[in-house]
Amino acid sequence: MRNRKNLLGMLMATSLLAGLPTAGLHAEEAFDLDALIAAAKQEKPINVYDSTGKIVEMADNFSAKYGLKATGMKVSANSQLEMIIRENQANNVQGDVVLITDAPAALAQLLPEGVVESYLPADMVGKIPGGLQNPLAISTNANVWAYNTEAYDKCPVSNIWELTEPKWKGKVAFVDPLTKGSYTDWFNQLETHGNDKVAAAYKVHFGKDIETTEKSAAAAWIKALAQNAPLVTDGDDPIAEAVGAAGQKEPFFGLLSSAKFRDNADKGYKLGICDDLDPWIGWTYIKLGLIASKTQSPNTAKLFINYILTEEGIAPQMKDGKLPSNTDIKMPENEPSGLAKVSDKLFGYDAATGLDDFDRREEWQDFWRVNYSK
């Protein structure tokens, strides 16, 4: 539990509230579950958008528990944004609850325009760290550096700067930063909040202080990584295969979602977290739980938000290494990645600068595009 507490402390320190517009927090003065259920039973069924297929199971479990109808729909974060905005403009809400990992876009485009609202059940106020309450984050997700445990008896990389050297040219895999905003957000977070540690890692590896014409050590590392011909993909599945497939002599080293460690059991992969990488073993991003402001079923939507803040509700996603924002919930011992044991070594997302992440996405995409070498 030490690492779990460390991570939560880190999350509380990186408050969503700092410097951000408020998100229309709706916490009831008193939480009456029975009254909420009764009100929900008078409403139409709801649809829930999420970027993971686990939402289907979660919605089915909710429906069975309360005798209501919720349908989980897997929709990518990019598609969610477009659909939610269009549905709001047309006064034809289809997605009543939105679980979205693109927090910067939600902060920039959805919340200020009143397209969605944040609801925090009053009985959860003492369980959710203050920095994750407004807007409400239901979980912290992680992308981690991984290696093939069959090919190597330990992680073959000890410092992120090694990934810029000839040995790893064309042998590092991760999602294309031009296709997924969370990756350029990570770049911006590195420069804004992690630059000193990136520079320190350079000195540890090369034995001298970094000298660069780039505006930061983080930018210098990103440029060098881009120029070392990494394999970029449109999703995590090809990375999991490139890194973890059995029988490889020289597998890729990769950055991928902790959720993909379930492929070790499902597909016989040999994925292992590089748990001593300097300065971080990976990075986090948050998933917001929001309600469409024009939903015709507000009580059912609120009940669903409350449900997924419980251990029963979030359990299907915890199996994929998603860390719940509710501090009362413990991660399952058999979670495939083992992320909870090393969570204090993750580079934590600081949403206080989420709007800056959003504003600089195009700038970082251009930077990557100019420097990327296939």
C-alpha cells in the first residue's frame, strides 16, 4: 500500500483546481441512494461512452444491480469529443455519461461551453483526493516502458537517454504522437514539470551536463528519440506484439498501456515493466467521468457515476492496471502488470497545466513531424 499512497499523494499535489476554470461541480448536500434509484427508474435508459471495451461489462453490471438499462459503448477519445459536441448542438444526446481520457480537451472544449457537467456524489467527497474532484476523475491510467522477459533476464534499458543511441535505432515502439493527444500532452508535461529530471538523467548517462540548442532538455530528448527511427503505431496492440510476442531474438522495447499486460495470459506474451528505468518507468493520464448537460436521464447518469466510483463498479478496469481515484479501493493482487507496486516511479500527470497541454498540441506535433526519422 505504500506505493499506492505515494501515488495518491502525488495526485493530490497536482491539483486539477489550480489555475483552471471550475467545472460546475454538483455534489448534493446529502446523498440518498434510494431516492436516486427511485428517480432513475422514472427515466429513459442511458448510454455510456468510454475508450475501453470494458465499459460494456461495467454497464451490464450496473444494469443488473439496479434493474435499470445502461449500454456501454466503446468510443475513442477523439470520436467522443466530436460526438458529444454535435449531440449537444443538435439537442439529441446519445451519450449520457462520458468517460474520457482526453482531459485537456475536456477542460478546453467541453466544460467551458457547458456541454458536460461534473458531478461528485456527496458520499464520495472524503474518498476522492481534492485534486481529482473538480472535474471528477474516476481513475489514473498509465503507459509504461516494457521489455520481453523471455529475451532478457532484466530490463535492457536503465536510462531513457539510451533510447536515443544507435543500439536502439529502429527498435523502440510506441503510439504515434500525431494520432493521440495524450502523447503530445506528455511531451509538454515533460518540458513543464519534468525537465530537471530529464537533464539529470542525461548527466547520469553521459557523465556531463546537457548542452542543447533546443529550448529544454525534454525537447532535446524528444528530438533525439524521434531521430532514432522509432516504430510508431496507431494503437497499443501492435506494440504489445512487437515487444512481448514469444520466440523473438531481438524484440522491440516499447511504451504501452498497462492494460496490455493481460496479453501475457491471453496471448502468451512475455511483457515485463522496466521497473528501474531512470528517471521514470512511464507516465500517467487521468480519465474524467462527466455527464452530458442535456441528458434526459440525469438521475440515472448520477447513479452510474456513483457506481463506477465503487470497487464493484470500477473492478473491470482495475484488472487492466487502472488506478481508481477512490482511495478506499485497493488494487487486486492479481492485476497482470503489477503496476501498483511501482506506481511511485511513474511520471504523474499534472492537470494544473492541462489547458497549456491542449494549446501546445499542434506545436509539439510539428516538432515531432520535423524530427521524426523512419
